[in-house]
Amino acid sequence: MSLQLRVYVPPHPLIKHWLAVARDAATPSVLFRSAMTELGRWLAYEAIREWLPIVETTVQTPLAECPATFINPEAPLVVVPILRAGLALLEGIQTVVPLASVYHLGMARNEETLQPTCYLNKLPAQFNPETRVIISEPMLATGGTIIATMQELTKRGIDPSLIRIISVVAAPPALKRLSAEYPSLMIYTATIDEIVNEQGFIVPGLGDAGDRTYGT
């Protein structure tokens, strides 16, 4: 049975609410940042469901011993925010996985060719092959940046099936490229918009997530 890319759009009302806030062109930068933090939080909550390794044990309550389940603290977990827009989701993600290591990856897109260039790479030379990875990338438009990120991770030993991508808005061009090259991936996004314009922006989208986050 062949693998197939799975894309989840959680129907959570809080995700829908904060997506609407983020989409609104009248939303000021300070509130836009809050919306992105909340989207990072709730999308991460959905993404790690039945994914994090657990340890079954027992604990002693004030009255009796009982079974207990803990997240395995020895299982490696990292978050990779793609700079700079990926930082907007990071604070929310960290509230859900506060012990995860964070490795920054900076990507700039050429506005004419739409091709990405890496200007900052803080990834280690090699990862433990059991490492689980959350990629923070608000916009999955043409797919250039996320494909470049996946290449950087997989050549360092990351198994694509252990990666979760958290985005706010995804579009078919990026999803098709990811499906063709990394079919074992799982993506969690607040919505899917059908159009990517000639400038590489998702329509209706929410504009430039980095500019709106930092008021530039």
C-alpha cells in the first residue's frame, strides 16, 4: 500500500476564530501576533495527538496507587521555525511542548524567481534517527521553502514520517510538491486556499505573515 500525504484542517472553533482575526486586513500587528500565537498553540495541540511517545507507569495518589501515563522525556523532540514568519507560531507551539529543542532555519524567497535561499542554518550536522520534528511555517504557497527545509532535515537523518508541519494557510502547489516528494508527511493547517498568484502569495490568504507579525 503506497503512502499518501495527509493534511488535517482541525474543525476547532478557536482555530477558526483566530484564523479570521489573522486574515482581517484591519487587524493591527499586536493583535495579529496574538492570533498567530494562538494558532500555533491549537494547531500544535492537534498535531501531537497520538504522536508523542509515552511511558506507562504508576503513581501514588494521596489515597492509593494507580496507573499513570507520562510523555517519554527521553524521546527527542525538536521544533524548527522557518524564519522569520515561523517565529510567529513558535511561542504558541512551545506552550504545548515546552521541553522541545528549537533549531532555527532562515529562508528568504527571491521575489522574482520565487526560489528560496538559506541565510541561517542552526541545524546540527546529524539528528538522532528517532527525533520527532515540528516545522513551523505559516504559509505553504509554492512549496519552495518547505521543500528546501525538508531536504535539510532529511539529509541530517530525520525520517519524514516523524515530521509534523504546522501552517496557517496551505495551497495546492505546495501540497502537491510535498505529496510527490514526501508522501509520509502529515500537515496541520488552519485552512486550505486554492489560489497562489503570480507573486507567489496565497489568495485570499492573510498577506505577508512576517511583515504583519513584526509591523514592517
